[in-house]
Amino acid sequence: MSLVTDLTALTLAEARAGLKAGDFTAVELTEAYVAAVEAARGLNAYIVETPEKARAMAKASDERIARGEARPLEGIPLGIKDLFATEGVHTQACSHVLDGFKPPYESTVTANLWADGAVMLGKLNMDEFAMGSSNETSYYGPVTNPWRRQGSNASLVPGGSSGGSAAAVAARICLGATATDTGGSIRQPAAFTGTVGIKPTYGRCSRWGIVAFASSLDQAGPIARDVRDAAILLKSMASVDPKDTTSVDLPVPDYEAAVGRSVKGLTIGIPREYRLDGMPAEVDALWQTGIEILKDAGATIVDISLPHTKYALPAYYIVAPAEASSNLARYDGVRYGLREKGDDIVDLYEKSRAAGFGDEVKRRILIGTYVLSAGYYDAYYLRAQKVRTLIKRDFETAYASGVDAVLTPATPSAAFAIGEKAGADPVEMYLNDVFTVTVNMAGLPGLAVPAGLSAEGLPLGLQLIGRPFDEETLFTLGGAIEQAAGRFSADKWW
């Protein structure tokens, strides 16, 4: 095996140890990834590659390592979702409306990563403005999942909106990736690609410098190859930030230390409302496997009720588009981004927005504007916010009864083919978020961990939902599932 393929096979924790031991340099590690990124362009995971920037950052990392000044992520090559502002580098939320935009500032999350020594490989593809569950709404075209069904060459979706992040991690063309989750956009693509993704508690990571979709739901988090790598990345991403008043001033724990702890004495709730009609038998079987794994590891399993679960999806698809319609009002073609010629200012606005936004984004802006309009605000938006309070209360009741975490499936199915669900019925696509949106509505942390393969050989994930700011318990439980279920990687064909 060549050194190049060898280096990209390492986990983040292994690469960190190898750099520390002097087995290879940060420049060698980065060159291996630059070559891997170039070789995997057919997946369309990266929309912008920054090899020169990566080489310069890696060279600086080697100098720091030589001086004995290595930081927690020194020399670790990462991919960045196109929703995070990166100074002087393409940041367009994969939308035509932000054409040519290169911000003069850095998002807090990416600034934290660079301050800890990480190396930037480029910007990752995603659903436009993070609106989608399959990465098919991107202006730059869909991302191809590195996984394929057994005996088939059909291209599958990687999930969304962080499809580029999940595909890049699964294809080993970055050691980890930043992602965001508004209704499942970290956990669902992680489940579809056999990777680990965590949506932290709302307020754990700063939202400053991340293109806003729905401000009361959006939260940044990592997608990584295994539970330990996700823990390492979250430690660097999380911080309080005076520029984001929703970020919480709580110390950031050493999440990595939670991986490998015993789960004895922990109580896991199994919500009966997540047993959906028509759920594939293999998803139900996977859930049962997860229950057995945690039981065998010493956890207590209890049945719980989250009675307002059935209202989560409709409430989410009122709250999220309402906030999106407000947030996306700023893209008018005047100061930056796409600017179409108009007879007057209103004509300029209309033409720029019509040409700049894709169909799914337009659909959500229209829904959101409608539910916020006079006469409908009380009937839709206020009522959805009340439902949200009830969903949050369901979880609070469960946790007050002594439950430490909740175990559910991450997605209702394995990955589907590109074009299989897009276009025909948007509601069918929205149903992919059925297990994940409750977590955003309640502001809780949720971890997706691969736990098995479907009959067609595709990864399936389980979801762990925790108490507010108790990501550590999720890493402990996720580690136990990972240890029992094993790790999964796609056969290389690209």
C-alpha cells in the first residue's frame, strides 16, 4: 500500500498521534489529501478546492510541531461546508444568489478550528441554503454518495443538507468536516454514509458567520469517521461568542474523555411514538440491535412516551420556512452576490431573486412568507411555536423521570437513488426528517452513529438524543454502539 493511501486511511485520532510521533509531516498528510480530493472529483463533494492554502497551513503546522508548540488539531486537514464564512474564499451556501461572494471575515467555528491548527482543504457541497435532505438542491449539482447498493452502480444521495461533508468524510477526502443541522442536516447524511455526526445543544457552537437558514434551529457540528473523531472536533468547534447572543457561556468539556467510559447505570428511553407505520423492517431490527447492545453494556432500557412527536414535522415546516423567509430577505442583488439588470429597484430585486434562488428555496420562502402574513400568523406560526414548547416539555418529562438519553432510528430508510424522490413530491422528501426534527425543535443534542447495514449493503444509523449540554453521555453511548457494531466503509470505486 502506498504512503498516500495509507495516510488517508487513518482516523483523525490516529493522524494526530502519527504527527506527534513524527511518523509523517503535516505537509505529507495534506499532500495525501490534496491528491485524494483531486481523484474523487466525480463525487462532486467539493465545490472549491484550496490546495495552496492547505499547503501553507500544513507548512506552518510542521514548524509549530518542530518547536514543540502543537495545538489540538495541528496539521489535521478538514473540509468546510459552504455555509461557513471563510475569509477570502468562496462562501455561497451553494446558491446562485450569492454568486462571487468571498467574505472579508471568518466564521467563529472555522476561526476556532484554525486557531487549533487545522488545515483547510476546501469548501464542501450542500443543499442550497441548507434546504434539503438529499443534496440535490445545490446550484452546483448533486453530491454522489460513496456507497452503492450491492450489485448496482446507481448513484445514491448522501443525504442533506450537509451531503458534501458526509460524502467527503466517507470517501476519505478529508479527516473530518464541519456541518450544520437545522432539522437533521448533520445526522441524516451521517446515517446515509456510515459516518458519525453530532448536532450539539442549541447554543453550544457560535452561529456567527454561518449563513442563516432558521436562526432558532440552526446549529453547527462535526461529521467524522468515528465517535472519538467527532468528540475531538466538537471540542475545538464549541465556544461562547460575544458576537452570537444565543451561544452559551458554559465550559467546553473534554468530550474525547467520555468515549470509552462505561454505560453501566445509564437509563435509555425508547419512545413508542417513533415506531412508525410502514417503517422498513430492517430499520426496526437495527433499533432493536441498538437496544440489545446498550443493554448488554449495562444500560437500563425503559419505554417512554413523547406524545407530541407526531406534530413535530408539520410544526417544523412552519417555523423553519418562516424564519428562512425573514433571513433570506437580505439577498436582494444590491450590495453583493448576483445582480440582474432592472428597470427600477423593485424590478432589480425581483429579477435578482428570481434568477438567484432555486426551486426548493423559493418554495420555502413562499411558505414562510405566507405563514407570517397578517391573518395567518396566529393560525400557523404562533400555533407551531406552542407545539414546539410541548415537544420540548415531552423530553423534559422523560429526562426528569431519570432517563439519561433517548435511542431512536436516525432515518426511516437507507440512502435512496439520486432523482428517486426529488421533484415529484416535496412532502415525501420532507418525511426523511421525521426522526430528527424533534431534536432541533427542543434544542437538544443528537448523535447519529452507524450501527449496521441494510439488506442491500448500505449503512443504517441510530440516533441518541441527550439532555441539554450533555453531549458527553452521547459520546459514551455512541462509543459503546460503535464498539459492538463495528465500523463501516464504502468500497472504493471512484
